[in-house]
Amino acid sequence: MRDKSSNPDRRAFLRLLGGSAAAALAGQVATLSYAAQSGATPDTQADSLRRDKPNFLILYTDDQGFGDLSCYGARDFRTPNLDALAASGARFTSWYSNAPVCSASRASLLTGRYPQRAGAPGIFAGGRTATGMPRDEITLAEVLKPAGYRSGLMGKWHLGGGPEFRPNQQGFDDFFGFHSGCIDNYSHIYYWGQGGAKGVGRFPFHDLWRNDQEVWENGQFFTELVTREARRFLGENKSRPFFLYVAYNLPHYPTHPPARYWEHVAHVEDPQRRTQAACVAAVDESVGEIMAELKRLALLERTCIFFSSDNGPSREQRNLLDDSGRYYSGGSAGPFRGHKFTLFEGGIRMPTLMSWPGTIPSGKVVDQVGVTMDIFPTFVKLAGATLPADRVVDGRDVFPMVARGAAGPHADSPIFWANGGQRAVRRGKWKLLLNPNLDPDEPPADKIFLADLEKDPGERTNLADKNPDLVKELTVLIGTWEKSIEPKKQ
């Protein structure tokens, strides 16, 4: 019988977990513990902070893979500020996005629901009249408002460009950013999507807004604008409970940060990897500025911080900023197979951190499963707010798992994904994929693929033929789930 440690994917995965934990601890920032100062236990401290309305900060990146952080094993470039954030709290090894694409992932983050149930199964088009997530969906900003929270969104929205679908109509009090899927980093113009059906294209359009007012910041690097506005929001709301959602547009294309970030990563030999490294360096520096501002305002121990990416790394040709037609390979999914758009682990397993100094133990590694839609009920409960009673909330409160090591809410229950014709379910160690996609330059995957993620986290070995009964059982689960999320006919 072959020893489990001989599996190269498994060995790489285990090395990653150990090495990245050490890297995170090495980067730990010294923070005075609220619990140590007050003599409170973690449980009583959390209760006190709930009564005092903790702040919430979400840091969300775009197309950043599992292997694009040094605390997750990247060895070719460093992310010191994100490593420090990991060291100050928890780093997840099995955290998932609800989708391998932008809009769907963001809908789940903000509603706590599967993207299909939230009316956002895929990617919304860009445009000033573009439709988006249905207005009757209830966002985290809307739920926190009656509990006394002020909510801000700085960065990418991508849940509808038409006036009725924008952030201010979905509960956000303060918005600065863009509505579509991407913009040029300096002109803030949307150039993508031209040449539509029958030659009817969409003209480029400017897409930078403060609330519902168009604003112009020509020549200013968008990532730094987002950080500027995030710091402004923190200063203006330091004396009240707040929810701040900072949605960076990098390392999504266009991969074009200023020269100084390229200088940080000049040592990276592969030019495509250097491109990814420069983009991530820009985000990392901005995260450091936001963390410094929280510390300056004495808000760190009153703020629960969540960091993740919307989906795995992109292989799209337009990342290269040339006309070569090659597929981009700058982003890394670490030990996992697949990228953005796929339901293999590389498309949906995310680098994810959660920090709350004095409440969440520092330097913690959480191996239990979590998923983006869990943030909604977790933050709602911590705020003492009320979940909507008129709809299904699919996410589960993960705070006991993170702060106290309790059993995870998904330990015995399945999690589902759908993207285009692809379907997937994970239950325990088993993951079944139906019609999985890989990139055009890779061999096609088997139409039915079963993986044992404990032994084979890289999904290299298809066990479907050896486990026909399990395949049938999990396929039925997927079908039942799909029926449960179908919109009700009026």
C-alpha cells in the first residue's frame, strides 16, 4: 500500500501549511491584548464587545490565488502587511468562495446566500443601465443599519450599473468606486465588452463615482484612491459602529500598477509572475496603510477584519497587456488545480484571514471549512442585529469555530457550487464535480470527477469509477440543491 506522504500534491500541501504558519508568526505585529488588559476571558470579552457594537472591515481582492501571498507559501515575493494580518489572527486553509467569478462571489458575501438564490449566478455586464442583483435582496449593510451601523464601500461593486442597482440603493451610506467589472487604473474608463452581437458594441465609458455622483480623478492610481477613501471613512466614523467594505480591483486586469511597485518585485524572474507580484504588492501596501490607520485611531481591538479574494487567479489573455494571444500564468493557485472560472479547488479555495486582536487568538491556523456566505450571519450575530426572517440565509455563523475552535458549521453538511454548466459539491473529505472546465490550453477534464481532498487536495486522481454509489448519492444531492434554489414562480 502506498504511503500517504508519497503523494506529491499532499506533500506540497502539508509543506505549505507548515511553512506559511511559520511565515505568519514571523511577521506578527505586537498588539496589546484587550483581554490581558481587562482580565476578561475570550467569551466574556466577546460578549462585551458585542454589546459595544464591534466594527467590521472586509478587505476583498480580485483574482488573487491561494499561492499569491507569502503567508500561503509564495516564495518569489513577499506580502509583509497581509502576513502581519494573518499573524494577528486566523489563517484559513479550507475557506471557499461561493463562485469562481466576480459578481456571484460578491453577492454571496453581501447577502449570505448562494449566488443563484440571490439572483446573481454569474457575471453582470458593465454599463450605466446594466441590470444587477435584484433590489429585494437584503445586504449586510441593510441589516446592520437598524443596529446603528454606518456602512461604506470603497472600490469595486459589480452588482449592477443601473441607477436602481447601485450601492447606495443597497444600504451603503458612503460609496466611492466603480460599478462595472473593471476599469483602467488611471483614466477610470471601462473599455471592455466592445463588439457585441451582430456588431453592436458598447462604447467605452467613464466609471468613477462618489455615491451617485460621477467624479473625475484623472491620472490617479485607483488602488491608492480606494485606500485614501477607506482611511477617510475610518476617521469620519471612529466614534460610531461601522461596516467598511474595501473591494480592491487588483490583481484583476488591467495589470498596470505604478513603477514603484514593479521596483519592489524586480527580482522576480518570470515576467508574468512579476506582473502578478507588482499588483499584489500594491494591494499589500494599501492594506498596511489601512491597518496603520486603525491602530492610530485606537480601533484595532474594536474591529473584526476579514480578508479574502473573490475567486482564483485569472488565465485571461488580456492580463498580459499585449496582443500575443497567450494565456496568463502570473497568478498562483498554490497546490491546487484550476483557476478562475473553474470549480476545481484553484478556482474557489481562497487565501482568507480573519483578525480581531484580543478576541481571535493570534497565529491561529483554521483547517475547518468555511465559505464566503458565512460572513453575513457571522457579522450579523456579532453586531446583535437580526437576520432577515422572510428568506433563506444559507451561510452559517463561523465565529465559534474561529475564536474558540468549536466544530465548524459545515463539518457534516454539504456545500454546493454552480457556474455555467459546471456543478460541484463538497461533503466532508469528498468533492464531486460535474462537467468541470479547465483552461483552453489544458487537456479537458473528465465529465464526472470525484476527489478525496484529504489525500488529494490537488484533485489529480479521479476516484469516480471506484465509488459509483457515492457518485450517485452526491449527484442526487446536487439535483436536490438546484431545485431548492430555483426562483419561485409568481
